[in-house]
Amino acid sequence: MRKSIPNSDLEEVGKKFVRQTLNCSDDNQLAAMRPLGRDARHLCMGLRAALVCALAALVSSTQAAGFFGSKKSSTGDDPFLAAHAEKGKELRATKGAHAPVAEGSCSKCHASPKEPTKMVLEGKELCLSCHKERAADLAKATVHPPFKDMDCSTCHSPHGSENRALLNAPANQMCTTCHALDDEDIKKSHHGISIMEMECTSCHSPHASANPKLILEGKQHVPFKSRSCELCHDKPGKDGKAALKDTPEKTCFACHSDFRKLSEKSVIHPPFAAGSCIDCHEPHIRRIPGQLKKVPQELCLTCHDAGLKDSHPAAGHPTSKKGVMDPRRKDHPFDCVSCHEPHAGTFPSLTRYEPRTLCEGCHQK
């Protein structure tokens, strides 16, 4: 006697047949159902029943869970978020919510509303599907082992974090879970320092680098590149903290002696007068021209009222548009430094020239 085929197998065959039929009909489900009905008459009763069940399940999933590509319901809600509305509302309200969470696009990561731990892709591949720029890091000369071998959740929160870059803890705390700062090799490579007051990511890449020891890519400050830490630092005390020499007299001016003359100007920028060079400049690695921490427009507004962005005399000027270059400063865009001296000058408000002369630099009389 012939063995009966289990209903589960028939249903799977039915699902496969429906998929193929729909794929051949340019995803037009209504058109696809017509030939499906005619073909179904040639199947046995058991297969026909499986096809009906499969068709119902597929059409339902098309509307609710995106079986054919869309992951939103007919109401436009994310199916995973709809199934976990209370938790989703809590996570979306988090200040440092991950972008998909804030957008309510939970199904970008979660594959099934019924199985919260089931993901669309596994581990790091899921993160790389959005953060494609990180994939290139894997080919660099030095790759951080946690990034190379482990899940991104080793360091990053998948939903949200109060820490920068969605870290599970502040950067330095993250590093010390693997690296002991009082280790002799680490102390030696850090000029004897065992208490890091700067973030490790100020000098090291947490993912990968073309440089050994994961040193950040960019133009390294000469003392840092030569590992001549003693040019700026005294030997650390018993507390293990970095001891910086007097700035700028015994540090910056040792190389940039021409800046001493600026103290004779009538108007001096307060950070420069206070010797706070590192408020604006990176002491180790330069990723922005001028060894600056940020581009001038962003850097200036950390101290000056952000309202200047809209109320400044140049706010409505065409030069305020991004990408407009300064003809007086080759290959430089118009920014605060186009009109203002960043260290010291002779005119009020640290303008480079009198206002009329400033304009005449670009405009004909």
C-alpha cells in the first residue's frame, strides 16, 4: 500500500509552488492567484489543501510581516514593534536610541515578532549590512581582535546608550576590561602613564587601522610620531597621571616659537591668552587641517553663542553655503577663520581687517 505524504511536507511543497507562481507574476498577487487555481485542479486533494493553507499564510504574511519584501503591516506599523509595543515605546524614548529603534524599524534587525532573539542576520554581519564602511576595516593591516572575532554587542548596545557611539560603557572603561593600564608594557608605551585622562580613542582606533598598535590614521603631531613624549610631558607622579609641562611656554612654543609674538597684539583670543591650546587643537593626531579638534565653524560655536549661526552678519551671505571656497585662502572654504584671527589681532572682535577692507578682499569697489 502506498504511503501517505505527511501534511507538513505537502504544505512545504505548496508554499514553494506559490512562491514560484508569484515570482513569475511580477509580484502581482491577484493575477498570480488565477493560474494557481487552474494548476491546483491537477493536484491531489491533499496537495490542494496544502496549497490553500500555504496561500493563506503567504498572503497574510505579505500584509503583516513582509514575506515578499515589505516588513510593515497594512497600517504602516513595524510588525515587531507592534508585537512589543510597550518595550518599543520605552526604548524609543531613550535619549541615545539606536537609529533603527528611534525610527521604529525593529524588523531591520529582528526576523520574527514571536522570537525576539531571532535576527535577520547573525552577529557582525547584521551591523555591517548598515555600517558598510566598517567592512573595509576588516582588510586593514591591524584589526582589533574584538572587532575581528566577536559580535559587535561586545562593545556596543544594540538598542541605545548614554555613551557616545552606542558603547556599553565609557570608552576608557571598555578598554580596561581587556587591557590593564598598570601593565609594564602598556606603561612603557605610554611614557609611564597608568591613569588615562584622555579617551583611548583619541589616539587608537577601536576597529582597525593601517598603522601598528591601532594608531589612528591621520597626520601625527611631530612629537607624538617620534614618540618624544618628554617634549610635552614630565614623568608621571605616583598617581600615574600624565604630567603636562607649562602650556604653551614649555610645550607648544618649543616648536612654534613665532606664536610668542602674538602676545604683543592688542586683542588676544581668551583661550590663547590662557595657554589652553588643547581646547582647540589635537595634541597627538591631526585629522583636520591646523591640528584642530573640529572644523572652525563647529569649534567656535562650542564657546560662542550658537545663535550666531543665524544672527551673524555673514549668516545670510552666499559664503555661508557649504562648499563655497575662499579666494584669499587657496583650497579652504569660507569659515570663521576667513574673517577672524583665531589667536590674536589688532582689530576689535579679532577681525583680520577693518570690516570694509574685509569685504574689499573679495568685492571690487
